Amino acid sequence: RSEALPDSFVPPPDLDPMRTLEDHLSQGWTYPVDVIVDATLAETARWVPRSLGRLESEDDERTRLRATTDEPEWYARQLAAIPAPFRILGSPELQRAANDLGGYLVQAAGLPS
């Protein structure tokens, strides 16, 4: 149930409600995510939805992805869709999940490991 209150609120002119919501969806979970993507910020932003994490320019050719997750296995699958090399800097749980996913993909390809 909701009810109207007598007070009013004027949002800041630069408020982007969708961006704010997406930023909050990628933060506050159990396991940290810290990833360097070997691509520019503009390129990485095309591949990584805002709800997956915050993107920061590391330098002219690399982007840092920071977030948190409760599901490292799911997050590793999302990272695997990035069409550029990347490195997971933190979170042993995410590193293990990415390693396990890599093993599954090698098995699926039917190639000797």
C-alpha cells in the first residue's frame, strides 16, 4: 500500500535513475570483482552492461571493471562473453570459477588438455 505525502522532492538535474539503479545492482554482494580488460573504456562499455559493474579507464588501452557478486560461476560466464583479453586481479572465488569454466570449455571442444 502506498500513500501520497505532503512533502515534495526535486531530484538533482544530473540524476540518471536507471544508471543509479544499475550501479547499485553491481555492488554490495559477497565476493569482490576486480578485472582489467585489454580494451578502451568505450569498447568495454559496449560489451559490459552497467548492471555488471563499474567501468573505469585504467589507461588509454585498458579498462578496469569493479563490482561484487554472490555467484562467481555466473559472473565468470558473463566475463567469458567479453571479446577481448582480460585478467581477474582479485577474488580467489571468481578466479576459481573462471578456471573451472575454462576447463569445461576445453572439454566441450574435445581437444586434448
